[in-house]
Amino acid sequence: MNYDLTIGEISKRIDEQQRILNDLIKEKNNAETRFYDALEKKCSQWIKKKTSRGKKKRIGQLKIKIR
């Protein structure tokens, strides 16, 4: 094993790796949020809606595209 690194250098590397990990987690969460928002929008277009006489009517077809 190589013990040439000081505690300060190890700490800096850990901090850098933690920062990178946090950035990736934020990016993943943002992508999930965008995906579920788009899915909710598509689904809301498909949900059955009542007409003036109280009958239910389908607004459209559910089409989900995952890129």
C-alpha cells in the first residue's frame, strides 16, 4: 500500500468526490422530476372528464414516449 498521502490530501479528495456525488444526485432528481411532470401532463390529458350531462367521456389516448 502507498501511504504517501497526507490526511489533508485524503480529506480534499473525499470532499471532491462528495461534491461530484451530490451534483449527480441533484441531476438525477431533476431528471426524475421532469419525467414525472411530463408523465402527469400526458395522463391528465387522457383522464376521463364529465360532460354537461354527467356522462364520462374519454379525452384522448394515453401515449407515453420514453426517450
